[in-house]
Amino acid sequence: MELFSKIEDAIAIVRYPKGVHKQVGMYHRGETVYIAHSGGYVRIVQRFGKETELMTAHPDIKVVDYDATNVVEERGVLKYKA
């Protein structure tokens, strides 16, 4: 079983409903990248078209920006590379 692991020195700025922004940690499970949310994790899905924000599995939560050395974007999808 693969567990969630914190990506060291990785941080994301997330936009929640009603214009609330928050700085959160980033995690991975295999190559899939997640953000911390409400005591759990939300998967970062992909960037659509020319969107500057990344969509998540939660329709109301968007990743505005991120900084992570071990995370790469492949065809709009974030992947963790050790």
C-alpha cells in the first residue's frame, strides 16, 4: 500500500470559494500530486486549455500557483518525480 508523503519544500497557493486564498503543503502518492485540505488530501487534476489555474478533484478548489522542485508538469498534469 502506498501512503501519502509530504513533498519537502513544496508549497501551493490555493483559491477556495468566496475568494479565500491559502498557502498549503503538497503531497504525493506514487506520481500523483495532492494538496492538503480539511485534514485530508485533494488530488490536483490538470490545467485546462490556457487556464492559469490547475483544477483539483474538488470543483470549488483551484491551485493558483506552486513551487516544487520534484514536481513536473506533463501535458497539463502535475507528476511527482523523485
